[in-house]
Amino acid sequence: MTHKSSIDQPVDQLRILIEEFTRSGIATLHVRSGDFELLLSNDSGTPSLASGRPVANGPVAAPATIPAPAAAPAAVVQAVSAVPDGAVILTAPNLGTFYRAPKPGAAAYVEIGGRVAQGDEICLIEVMKLFTGVRAEVAGTIVAVLAEDGAMVEAGQPLFALVAD
Amino acid sequence: MALKRLFVANRGEIALRIVRAAQALNIETVVAVSDADRDSAAARLADRSVVLGPAQAARSYLDPRLVVHAAKATGCDGLHPGYGFLSERAILPRLCAANGIAFVGPEPEVIESLGDKIQARAMARAAGVPLVPGCDSIASAADARREADKIGYPVLIKAAAGGGGRGMVIAHNGDGAAAGFDRASAEAVAAFGDGTLFMERFVPQARHVEVQLMGDGRGQVIHFGERDCSVQRRYQKLIEEAPCAAMPEHLRAQLHASAVALAASVQYRNAGTAEFLFDIARQEFYFIEVNARIQVEHPVSEMISGFDLVQEQLRIAGGAGLSLRQDQVRLSGHAIECRINAEDTARDFLPSPGRITYWSPPQGEGVRLDSHMSEGAMIPPYYDSMIGKLIVHADTREAAIDRLDAALADFQVEGIATTIGLHREIIAHPDFRANRIHTRWLEQVLLAEREGVAA
């Protein structure tokens, strides 16, 4: 299909790789291709890749029912260097438009480095003008914002990384 | 404007079928999935898939706002609802229209009026389509006897407020009708607080026949012949055939004309099916309802017409007229479809979700399989149990049954229970070969015989 290429192929490949890895039960997968390097691990004791290279955290980071950051791995790969091992990934409960602030022009609910208590509203997901607040499952410090304000996010897509108290 | 990017708001084999039809027309595809269907065949084949929500259909496939939001956010200009889920909910085409998306189906008003049984019957009556003979209200036992004599026996006396068989009596003669009135009336008052009764002719042995329609939304409607879907269990179709070999030619022509007249009277747009009851003893047919969507069993009509109905749906949704005239629709041979379900027929058709460990489908001339399954595929427990449709086509019904028999024998599936074995039993039964079946045949004859053997 010639029109297949119109949709982010590298992202799809990465997504498929993560899904297959999650299903396979393999403990660690290390891929290197040119200057791209990826380490997937189910074991929190696995050392991270050295230097500032992009590292995608495996399922260990996500306590939610969604096993892998499937929807927007590109954003994950860019931001993940700042996500420490063991960080909690907060994900979207359903598809919708991701808003970081309660209304246009207002300050974001939370910034990187900001603290949240359990149950704090941290963003909105809008579906056809219906806005639903997403709450932090655990208390801690936000260490990364993994989705773009105003963009469509899918169910299970990583929104924030948080280091629990 | 032909569609450029299509949103597929369904799952399973029909999602895959729609993606393939779109690709054949160079339309890009975005498939909506729930969390349980991320790895589905349709999601893998499509240009893109988006995860709507969790596995529960109410929070994914059945949420019209979520579906249309996703279609708009992914830049789709068309939306195909498939069958089931939201396909006959008028809110879906309404939301599509409000967001500049072409809905692959009829107008919302048409969906609504056809979905209302009373309105649909009134529309059928106005279009000259035969309904089950009956009478809307009966006031007394004497009234019941007089009306029943006019309708012809046996008759069914039913509570207007009824349901679940309460306030329902079958009468075989005038005395039965009078006595039945008293009993049904008392039951109806007790059960529903409303003794209003109506009466209609009872058809003890009927076939389910239906006509495949396609309309351009401007009054032009063509048909692709009829299907016979009489092998049913609890009103669920298991086997569908085209044509209905038991119907004489003069009735067939009347059936097609009735269905087309009804659809044309509402300027029906896109694919639809008019369903009828075929009274075997009286050789008459009566209107049941219109299904305002593509149906599971559409492939048998495609096989005898050599025409892709789903591609036609997409062209019409893109603004084109019908690509055929009625006299260009040529029907030939006989087609039979078996719905293969992941169910254990030995355990009262208990669903059998799980992983398919071996999958070897039949192939060959005149054999078609519409399925989203493959080796290693997972059947999640959240949705219906259909794993595919096996369709065969041959010159005659006899040859089609032989071909189906061979194809079913070749169909190897391991890891889950399936209805393949039951289908082999059905088509091997002398009643099926001789075409002596009706809508209660499977339960009253074949499954009863099976239980007799087991007991």
C-alpha cells in the first residue's frame, strides 16, 4: 500500500516492538541500529543505557493496566531520558484532547518539578466538549510531561511521569 | 467528493473487511480499537489505529461522542459503522454531520423511523408491502372470534403492553379465539395493568428471507436478490444462503419489488436489508423490519452477484450515485455462509474465548473466508464470539453444499471450541439437503436429536 507511508512508520515499528516485547515475557531486550539504541526491560534492576541516549522504559514503569506506552512512543523516547527508573507513568483513561490547564490562558495544573497529592486533578481530557479531569493515582513529584497540550491522546497513552513520595 | 480517509468504527472481521474495501478504492483508513483490540488484524492492516478506551464496549466502541471525536481528530472525512455497536443509532450520523464527516449509511431520520416498529409498519403499509394479517385492537371474546375468522387460523392473541410470553395465546379455531381472549386479557391486566390485546396470524413454520438493497438517497434503489437465513438458534442466524431456493419465481419477483418500493419510498441511502417472514404453508411473505446497515451475511449476495457491496457503500458515502442499474445486476449460482463462532456446542453454546494455537482455513475455488483470526490470535471475552464466516459459491445448491462440506472438513482450528462441527452436522442432515427447514428447525429437530443421542 503506497499510502501506508503517510502515517509514522518508525513510531508504528517502535509500538509493535514494545507490544511484542510485552507479550513475549522476555526479561530484557537491547536493540542498537545506527545511532538509535533501545533498552526494554521487565526487571527494575536492569541498568539504564549510559549517557543521554534515548531510553524507553519498559512496562516496569507503568503500574496501570496498560502494559506499554503504545500510542506515542516518539514523545516517550524524547522525554524519557529525564524519567528516572521506577517513575510512575500516568496514562489517559480514554481517547480525547489533552489539556494541561483548566481553561485557555490559565496556568497549567502542574509543571515539571511540581508536587501533587493523591487525587489531585492534573489535566483534562476532552471528548466532544465534555471535559473530564484526570487525577493523580499517587502523591509525588512530576518529572516529565509526555503528551502535547491540545493534542489528541489515546487510551493508555502516557501523560505524565511522576516520582512517588 | 470521494472519501479520502475513512474511520472504521467497529472491530472483528467487519473492520478488516471495511479496511480492505477502502484500500481497494485508495482510501486511507483509521481503525478505532479498544485496549483489548490493539493488536487486531484490522489495526495492523490499516494506515493507523487509535485506542478509544478500555475493553468494555460501553467505554469504547459504544460511545458515539468518543468515536466521532477520534474520527475528527484523525482527519477522517468518512465513517463506517459496520454492524452491531453504534451502526443503527441515529446519534452517530447526527454527530458525523455536525463535524463534517460523511456517514456510511442512511440519514438519521430514516434510521429512526425504520427503527420504530410501529412507524416502520406504517411505512411498509403505505408502500404496499404485505404485513402479517392482523387486527390492532379487540374488545371482546365475540370480537376475537369474528376477527380471527377473517384473519385465518391459527392466530396469535397478544397483549399490546406485552413481552416475555405473558398475555400471549395461540388459537386454532373460533372457540379457541374466544376463550383465548378471556385468558390473554386477564393475564395482560395482571401482568401489565393493561388488558389491551391485538391479534395476528400465527405462522407455525416460516422461513426468514431478506432482500439486499442499495439506494442512492435520491429515490433510486436496486436490489441484489434475496437471502434465506432460516437456520437460526434463539433468533441468531447460523447459516445464510442466496438465493432462497424454496421460493417460487413469481413470489421472488414480488418480494424484490416490495423491498425496493419500501426503500424507495423513504429515498433510502446506502446499504440496507428488508427482512420478511415466508409462510411456507400459505406461500405468502410478510414484512418484519428493515436493517439500516450492512449485514453480517452480505457476502452471500456478493458471491451470487460478483459485486462488492462494501466498496459501493464507500462510493455512495463519497457522493457517487449507484454504479449499476438493476438490469446490470446479474445473479448466478448458489452461495452459502456459515458463521463460525468460538462456542462450545456441547456446553449449551458457551463462549470459548482464548488463544488460537492452530489455524488452518480451507482454500480453493468458490471458497471465501472473512475472518480476522490467525494462528496466535487472541479472542477476547468482551465481545461477540464470531471468529469468521466461511462462504462457498457453486452453480447449484447441491454443488454448494458439497463444496461447503469439503471446506468445513478442511477447516482446522485448535485452542478454542468452535461451531465448525455443528455446521458439518447441519449440512449433512437430510432435512437441510432437501431444504425442508424453517426458523425453528435447528432447535426443534437437529439440536433435539442431538440431545436424544446424548441422553
